[in-house]
Amino acid sequence: MDMEKLRECIGKSASYSRTVGESDVYLFGGISGDLHQNHYDEAFMQKTQFKHRIAHGMLVASYMSSAGSLLNDRMEWHTVSYGYDRIRFIKPVFIGDTLLCTETVTRVDDDGKYFADVTAVNQDGVLVAVATHVSKFIDVQE
Amino acid sequence: MDMEKLRECIGKSASYSRTVGESDVYLFGGISGDLHQNHYDEAFMQKTQFKHRIAHGMLVASYMSSAGSLLNDRMEWHTVSYGYDRIRFIKPVFIGDTLLCTETVTRVDDDGKYFADVTAVNQDGVLVAVATHVSKFIDVQE
């Protein structure tokens, strides 16, 4: 992809919204292997500042990654995920919360990569997580 | 947690190994919402440098997070995930690969956080992903 086409990516954005299902949290434990009590033990969590089971950070990050996937689908870009420069889980996410996750391209480099700001905002308008996502364009033989 | 106890965390390590199941990849799509063809369309992937469906980066990162969860369980630390400073998906991960994920604490700060190097190595000894994980100790009422 030439630089001019790459630069056209800047500002493009897509969102993915989802209510955090208890089933998401419970199935995610089986798929990832992370069965920590923070996510599964309501009685234990009562003894913490959180008071309730919280969603895995990586589950929240996974919802966030779906916004990037949708952006690629919509724009018909062919990329793979190259990494994340910084992820912060700012506020706890609980079962039943509804997150609006948005990925917005902010810059490109001359190596065929784009950098995007990713945010997750809950139903009360509270920013619960942020990330910088790095994606790399790939060639597809037609 | 006082600084002396925090400093004792440095060097502590745990690992989690797992063969990437097709079911992991397929269920992860439903849980995260990321149904991108990179992960589900073998015919499409034949036209790329990868030749086969690749696991979601966030699925690999989720396995990696389980090493941290196991470390906390074993050490009886009470923490929550605070974020990741850098994640890189260095090599593709395919269905059937077996990953050894290891989290090792490298430093602590005076705000009750620890920083850990996280690695994922496949069955051929190839480093496929790295991350820096940040965790924060929490209080639990006994």
C-alpha cells in the first residue's frame, strides 16, 4: 500500500457495542485459562473495593479489538494485528455493563502500519479502558 | 503492601501452557465479537503469507494473561490487572500450536504496582508474542 493510500486511513473509525454477559465472562475463563476469583467469586469480591465480580481485562480488550476488526471489514482493508502500545483498564467493568468500543486511526508509518486510539465507554458515559492498537497491512493474492 | 514486601515480588514467575484449539478460536469469536476472516477463512488465508487461519492476537494475549493469574494464585497475591505497556504479536499463531506463556515480575513501583515481562513461545521454541503486564495490589477485608 502506498503512502498516499495509507494516509487516507487517518481519521477512519468504527464502533462495537456489547453488554457484558455473565456467559462471556464464564466462557472466557475456559477459553483463556484465567479462572481467577476476581471474575468468579462474588463472595470474595464483596471483601474488596469492587464489591462484585469484574470482567477480565483481556475480555474488555477483546471487545475493543472487535471495533478494529469491524473497521477493517468495512473499509475492506487487509491487515493483521501487530500489537498494542499501551492498554489501561481505568475502571472496573461488571457483568451487565454495556460497553461502546471505538477504534480510530490516528497515524500511519512508512512500514505499512497504522496506529489507532481505542476506547471503551460504559452505559454511564464513563471511560473504562483505553488502548493504542497497531495494525499492519498485508498482501492478498487476487 | 509495604515496599519491602513489594520488592520480594521481583523475579517471581509462573507459566501456563496450552495447545491452541480450533474451539478456542471459534468460541473466542463469539465471545469477543471478532469474526474476522483472518481467523475463520482458510481459503482466504491461502492467498496471504500465512497460508492458514491464525489465532486472534487477543486470544494469544488472553492465554498470556493466564500465566499472571496463576502467579497470583500461587503467591496468594491479591491484585487486579492495571494494563499492558506494550504487546507485540511477533509471529503468527496457528490452530494446533502449543504455547508456553510465562509471566515474570521485573519491577515494582511505590504505588503498589508490579510490572512483569510476559512471553509466549511455541512448540518449536519460537517467541511468538511479548508483553509488559502491569498489576496493582488491592486490599481485601479479612
